[in-house]
Amino acid sequence: MIYLDNSATTKPYPEVVESFRQVSEKYYGNPSSVHSFGTEAEKLLRMAKQQAASLLHVHEDEIVFTSGGTEGNNTAIKGIALAHQNRGKHIITTQIEHPSVLEACTALERLGFDVTYLPVNKQGIVSVEDVKNAITKDTILISIMHVNNELGTIQPIKEVGAIAKQHPKLFFHVDHVQGFGKVSIPLHDSGIDLCTISGHKIHGLKGTGLLYIKRNTTIFPLMHGGDQEMGYRSGTENLAGIVSLVKAIRLYFDHANTRTNHVKRLNEKLRACLSEINGLVINTPDHDYVDHILNFSLPGFKPEVVIHALGEKEIYISTKSACSSKQPDESVVLAACGLDKAITKSGLRVSLAYDNCEEDIEAFCEALKMIRNQLSEVMG
Amino acid sequence: MNPIYLDHAATTPMDPEVTKEMLPIFEVYGNPSSIHSFGRKARQLLDQSRRIAASSIHANEKDIVFTSGGTEADNIAMIGTAHANQHKGKHIITTVIEHHATLHTAEYLEKQGFKVTYLPVEENGQIELESFKAALTDETILVSIMAVNNETGVIQPIQEIADIVKDHQAYFHTDAVQAYGLLDLNVNEISIDLLSVSSHKINGPKGIGFLYIREGVLVEALQHGGQQERKRRPGTENVAGIIGFAKAIQIAQQKREERINTYQAYKQSFVETLEQEAINFFVNGEWEKTIPSTINISFPGTNVESLLTNFDLAGIAASSGSACTAGSVEPSHVLSAMYGSENERTTNSIRFSFGLANNQDQIIEAAKRVASIVKRLVK
């Protein structure tokens, strides 16, 4: 099997599964309980939080464990909007965000908020000038992803952070689900107030994630109850999941440090192979992109058909975000880049992980060439 | 001293069978929303689990929404129906003895302009049906009453409540987190519209639960994003967690009778041992109306803090109430509702809850340790 859909989800590291198993077995107490089973669990939770904080170079009380990226994004966006609406009701985001950001914003529009969805250029990158110009006295939140999930383009987060810093009344949220561990952003003193991370995109477990919330940031919680996670997130903590998440972050950082060139080489090889295929158009630009994601189109070929044919050879890639299917045919992200319908309706995404190898890329390209030729014959 | 865990109402150890079921799933790591076969395999596993969850309460599988736990299920049930049905009225009925996931959500809804009636309970721990009936108005859109109270284990008359709500526009939500697995919950025989369940209370993994939403019930989602769970709860599904939960459900279904008998016997021996040891105690709530796994006991002449500290030193893990409030030593809001806030039971009562981590010998041993501590403290 060749798995090239690592932006949809990744295979958990064996060590991550092992920590999950061990914690489930040995630390089953409820961290809120006052007896020894509870206090042992609470100690472990505290340690996990300290470790996460030190890995991210932030304070311990700035880490809130969540059930994943969608919850992180919803908590950040609605949490800021609902807590600060008396200051203003304007939100700035982009047209190429993940559905959990876009839909959270649409939901807020129904509550009377005003949302600006900034366009992107042909390369899929938002303009810093546009962000600056969109800010009004009513703006309370800017939410921009660091790396786009379909294209792999890197957004100018550092620059937007600098702008956000000049407007102390507004908050800046970064959806870092696809970028985490691939492109680094120092959170401290960056102008970023909130940052979403998901476990299963970095070889952690599904149902785990964390939200960075800068000190002294008030948010309205999504869920009410026992006031766990400093009141930001009620509900019994998924301790085994939390410990496994921190393990995944640590291992992923190790990989990112030692294997960056490896993925870069895979990306170069992939680009070279794909450029040999007749009619194939690479959509990911050749600058400001992460090595892990490459988006391309085969105009005239239905992406589902290509994916199915590759699947028969046990090669797995995808069309667009697994989460978006609003318009079943067209990629919203590619459309936002102003590309032709022929391109936006035939987008395919390869997403790499550190454990992919050059042979995977060769086999994929061979298979794609063959499928392309076979389909051309059928379609005559 | 060997620690004895008597706090299964706070959380339970994961059944080894559940772990065994989950581990291979981490290898089938596809995203259920992916269209390739690897994703579809994950989807199949998810569908299978949904059928298991649905059949456990005689529901349709499409009416099951997997959540991150009981708190999220309660929040969706209450906020979701309140917001989606406010055109019909803005009145909600609940009780003073609910879990904080319900109570704090109700308080939030009050701030949003909803009117909430918090029903009192009788000394036996149950709500009184006549006052419930009297509280229902044309404006009522939601009734949220737990099936079993987490502190006392007292079972609420949900059948009778459901029968009353049946002919009313209001939806009936029950927080079944403590009841599920031991009580027979049939959403058709008892006409329940929404029902919350948590996995880690039935020996499944933490971070998973489900909300049953009867077909046709209008609910707004709490989170927005992808198409997962028919848009009622977006976010990549926690496949392994859901499969572990489904396994725990299956085991709970198969062993329900056996567990009822075992825990009932534990409870009996626990109390009998305390009696033999000749200490002074009262059981809170009406014995016949409690579930087998939970007992709440008042020890006159003591106080919760010193009891819990000494129990813990003697290796007995019990609690003063909900784990979610256990950090505080405020008088129990549940016992205050039953006996009045001045009653000393509110500050000298302990919840013992039995389960998978126990055996008969442990129960006797635990009761003896408890008795000796109580004797020492009341001297």
C-alpha cells in the first residue's frame, strides 16, 4: 500500500499508540477526583501540559486540550466573537479556509456578525495589504490558516501577526492544523492570540488536539459543565489521548528536524515526474509552499475516477479536503485562485509524510501515467 | 495497602477487551470522509459501531450522533434544541440535581433570555410528578431530566415524565450517562427525544460519547465544519475511540443482568459489613429507587474532607459527589436539594460506586476500612 493522503489523516506513530494503551491501563482515574487515582491522573495531565508548553515555547496555562481541529477552530472563532461582540462585530478571514473556519464564520453571520472573506491571488496566497485594508474599528478577529490544506501554500502569518500587534483590540487566530511541525511560527510575541493544532495530522490519534490561547485572552466556551481546562473546555479530560498527543508532537518535531530534506527531495522528484505527464497542470506554486502537499489537475479527467483507479493499485491520494463537499465537483480553494473550471474540477492532491520513500513517488507516477493513458483511450 | 477503587461513577477502567478491539484499528487509520477504499474501510467500521450504539437503545442508526463525551452531548441537546425551537417558546424545565454539564448549560441559556424552571426533589431523591406537570406551560420547549443522579444513584421516573411530555410540544432530553448500561433504555417504549451517553462511564475510552436525537427533532449544531455526523457534529471522527466505545456497549449489553446482580450484591455486602461493624450511618435516597452500582452514605459526626483524606490514606477511592465538583468541598447541591442546605448530611456524605475494578472480597475489605476510619473520627 502506498499512502499519499497524509493531509487527510496520518498513521499514528507506534509509540503514540503505546502511550495511549499504557495511560488507559494505568491512569484511568478522573483527574478531577481527589483520591490517589485522581491525583495520579491529574499529575500526568499537568506533566503533559508542561511538556506541550515547553515544546511550543509558551506558558502552561496557554494550552487547552480539545477533541481536534474542528473543535479548536470553533472554540477560537465563536469563543472570541461571543466574548467580545460588545467591542465590534467584524471578522476577517479568507476564502480558502478549512470548512470548520468558514462554516463557523457563516454561523456567526446568522447571529449578526459581519465577515470579510478575503480573496487570494492565483497562487492561493492572501495579500497582507488586503488584510490591513480590511481592518475597521469594528474588527475583533482575524482568522487565517498557516498552510492551506489543498494547495499547501504558506500564508504570510508573520506579517499579519505584525499588523495584528498594532491593533491591540483585535485577536488573531491561526488554523495551524496543516502547517504544524512543517513550517514553524514562534507563538510567543508573534501577534498570534489563538492557534489550532490537530493530533491526527501529525501521526497522533483522532479525537485529540490543542488550542493555544494567549494569556489574558477571554473567550466564551463552546461547552458548559465541570469547567475543566480552566473553564475553556468542560468535560472529563481524555488523558490517554492527551498524553499520546504530546508524544506525537515531540516525535513529529524530531522528524521535522532530521527529515526536512527527505520530504523536500520527495517533493522535487514528484514535481519532476508529474511535469512529464501530458496535459497535467501543477496548481501548487513554486514558492511559499510546504513540501508535504502538491496539488495538480488533469483537465478532462474526473478526479474520482483517477482516485478509484489508483485505489485499485492500493495507492491512495485525494481530491480536496476530506471535510468539504459543498460543491461536489469543484474545489472551492482552486476556484478562489481564479483558475479555469477545467482546472478547478479536476484537482488532485498528493500529501506526503516523513515515512514515504522515493519508490512510493516512482510507483505513483508510473501508475498515474498508465491510468491517464488508459482513460484517454477509453474516452477516445 | 492495596488501593480499592470505589469511584466508578466518576470514571471506569477500560475493559481489556475494549483495548484489544481498539489497537488494530490504529492500523486502519484512513479518514472516513476520504473517498478511496482505505477511507471507506474506516467508514464501514464507523457504521458498524453506529448500529451497535443504536440497537442498544432501540433507535435508528441515523439518529445516533457521536460526540467527544457526555458534556458535549448534553450541551448539543440543550443549546441545540433551545436555539432551534425558540420560535415555539423560551421555557425550559430541568431539575436542581442535574450534572453540571446540564445545570451550567441551563444557566447559560438563562443569560440568552430563556426561562428555566429548576424542579426540586423530594427526600427520596426523585422529582415530584405533580409539580413537574404544573411547571409545563405552552412556552415550554425542552424538558431535561437525568435518568439517574450521579451522586445518589437515584433513578428518576423517566417513563412517567416521558408519558407526560409525549402530548406536549416540548422535547424530552435525558442525561443517561449514569443509567446507561444498567437500566433498560428503550427510546420507543419510553418516548425519549434526546439521550446522552458517555463511553468512559461504561469501561470504554475517554473522549467519546453519543447523543441520540429522535428523527424530526430540530437541533442546531454546536460546532460547524465538515459533513460528519450529518453536520450535527463535524470534525474527523475518532474512529478507534468509537470502535472501543461500541465494544464497551456490546459487553455492557451482554453482561447487563450479571452486572446488576453483582453490583447489587456488592452494595448489600458493603452495607451489611458496615452494620456488623456497628457504626452509625444513613443511606441517602430511597434504597429501592437507586441503581445497583451506586450508594451514597451519610456518616453522622464526621465531615467529607477528613473522611476522604483518611479513606485515601487507607487506600479507599471514593468521592463526595460528581468528580467535576470534587475539587471543591462545597456542600453537595444534590443532598441540599433532598434534605435542605442546613442538614448535616450535605457535609458528611460519601458516594461509593462499584464496577469492573472490584470483587466481593474487596468490598468487604473496603467496608471494614471505612468502618474503622469512621469509628476513629467520631470518637
